[in-house]
Amino acid sequence: MPNLIKVHNPATGKIIKEVSVHTKEEINQALKNGHEGFKKWSKINAHERSRMLEKWAQKIQENKEEIAEVMTLENGKPLQESLGEVDYATSYIDWYAEEAKRIYGRTIPAATETKRIVVSRQPIGLVAAITPWNFPAAMMTRKAAPALAAGCTFIVKAAEETPLTTMRLIELAHEAGIPEDVIQYVNGRGRDVGPIFTNSEYVRKITFTGSTPVGKSLIKGSADTVKHVTMELGGHAPLIIAEDADLDFAVSQTIASKFRNAGQTCVCANRIIVHENVLEAFSNKLTEAVKKLKVGNGLEKETDIGPIINEKGYDKIVSQINDAVEKGAEVLTGNQFDADKEQGYFFIYPTVLKNVDPTMAIMQEETFGPVAPITSFTNIEEALELANSTPYGLAAYFFTNDYRTGTYLHDHLDFGIVGWNDGAPSAAHVPFGGMKESGLGREGGIEGIEPYLETKYLSIGHV
């Protein structure tokens, strides 16, 4: 019998589909195919690669509703969020279809009349990607699109929880004319596939989105063959509410940041740090807004908050809530659960906690759930100290209408992505990535294609 991954609907626990796990031999053959395919793909001119990417984007849009439904079934997020993610995923392909034609070299004036110096860019080779379950479409296209645009070949291992979205997207890439050995997927467990990728002589780059411990392991594994790496790792985003903030707007943006995908995003607000003079007003407004959010199956039209992806994630969130309450946090709303471990579904009602402090696990560890912990500050330096106090530096947010406060916070927050009066700063045309232990490199924007290119310098001597 083949080794199978059972893909569950996290809203019901029911099995949607079973997919075969690729053997080590099959994965190695796929890597070899990608390596061989690179020899042809890298020679195709940029305009032709661009046209194929454009056609891929078109195919995805033509199948948007189907892809979104598959995503909601395997991931649990509300259908409207899944539809939005399909658009977000497509935007990366659209962007890099254009960037394929913008890979420029340059001529450098030589220090002598007898030489000419030329710098060119060329694709790095076969790229192996490992993507997470929380954004199964966008995290794949954010890696695949620049890789293909640069002239690299690409292979991806999707998360075991959500392989179906990735599989469908790659099928559509092949329908769009991108050769099968140029973009491939393999299914398996990360602990098995990761070492195959890092040890392979064919892979020249590893790109990963996921937890910091796994990222560190992949970096170590890539060292022996000096692979290039791009790592988008864990976050623990602070959200600072200054005394002069527009509280109604700040609440709406906090909801957008904190509760998207039931809080299961790497850039969602995890620590809400509010000036003491507006603490009560902000807490009350946020609580009232959170109470209106509807929990349920993502396929139901009115659902705002879907299920937690699995039991492990559920247990971590519940543990953090219990730890905070035991240490004195006040529950303003939530702390309610609808879970059945035998059936395999896990819902946590959106929760707001007040009077949290740094002794609580929720202030030190990424939550990945619909819990908004609130603490207070007296002056901006105290807020910054709290915000910068963890090893993470992915995303941060602040709300103020004072340009002096805003520029000061921007300059002193140690985070790669900062939202000023903006709870949703992600986009295909901007550089996405973290500082400190939140990652290496950037994805998106003009910066996003750079990690897939090598720089070659040619010095021409005149006889």
C-alpha cells in the first residue's frame, strides 16, 4: 500500500482527499529533472518566460472560485479570504512576469583604456521551496514567480495539511505551457523532504516560509553545499497605539491584522501595546468589535473566523490563554472553545485579554491564533522596549497621527515590515521579510527576484 497523507477539512475533521507521499527515489528523480530542465528553461528569452507567466496568471483567475473552495476546504479560512488570497497569489505572477524583462546588467568604466568591464545576471539554477499551510497559494507563487521569471527551475513541497491548492496551481502552470520539469511539486513530510533538498547536488537554492527552528535547521543543512537560502521565519508582531491615534480606525485595522485567517499568520498583531491614557477606550472599542465576529465553517457566507488548523495549534493557543489568565490577565471577551479531538475540529472564539505582562507566554511566543493580548505603556521608549524585546523582527504596526512619533517609531523598531496606520501592508510590489531571527532575504518587489540571480563580472582586455 502506498504511503498516504490524509488531507482533512479542519472545520469538520472529515478527510477531503488522500495524496500519495513521494518516495526518496521519486523526489531525487524530480530534482534531477528540474536540474536538466534548467538547461533549456534558462535559455528561453525573458519575453517568452513573461508570456507564459501571464498565461499562468490568467488560468488561475479563470479557475478562481474552484481554487478558493479547495483552499477553504483544506485550510479552513473563510471563503472570502480564500478568494482574496487567489488574487494575492496571482498578483505575484503578474508582477514577476513584468520583472522578467527588467533583469539588467551594466557596463562599468574601466581604470585603463585597454579594458572594458561588463556585469551580467544569470539564473541561479534549480530552486527548492518549502511552503506553509496558512497561505497555500500566495506563499508558493511568491517564490515560484520570481524563480521562473529569473530563468530558474522550481520544485515545491507544500505543507502536509494543505497540498491540494499547490497541486492545482502547478497543474494550471503546465496547462499554461510552462514545462513539467520547470515547475514541479512533491508531497511528503518536512522532516523527510527537507534533508533531501538540502543534500541534493542539483539544488542551488532553498527558499522556506515557516518556523524559526525549522528555518535554522535548513540553513545548517544547506551549508555543506553552500546553497543560497531565503528564509521567511516566525514573527511576534507588536501593534502600538499612541495617545493621539484615531481609535476607531486603529480598531478596524487591528481586527484586519489580528484576526485574518483566525490569527494564523506570521505578520498578525500578537502584542497590542496601548498608551495608558487611551487604554480603557481602545480596549472597550476593540472588545465590542471582536464580539461581532462570527465563528464557523469557512464555506458559510457569514463566517469571519474559521477553525484552527490542527490539534497541536489548538493546544498551544489554549495553553497561552490559560497561562495568561492564571497570571492575572483579564478576559474581556472570548476564552470559549468548540473542539472535538476525536472528530478532529478545533474552534477558538476570538479572545481579547487585558493586563497582560512580559511574564506571560503569550507575550514571548508566537500565538498563531485569534487572541489579542493588551498591555499598556507610559512613554514611547517603554513601548519600543516592549516591541523590540523578542528575537523576532518580521512585522510591526503603530497608530499615530503625529509625524514626529511616527518617524521615531519607524526608525527605532527592529522589524523588516512596518505598518504606520496600516494593518495590512503586504503586497506583491513591496519587499517582504524580517530582521533578527525572523529571516534572511526579501520576497516581493524588485528585491524579490535578486535571490534567484547570480552576478557575473567580465573583464575584456583589448590587444
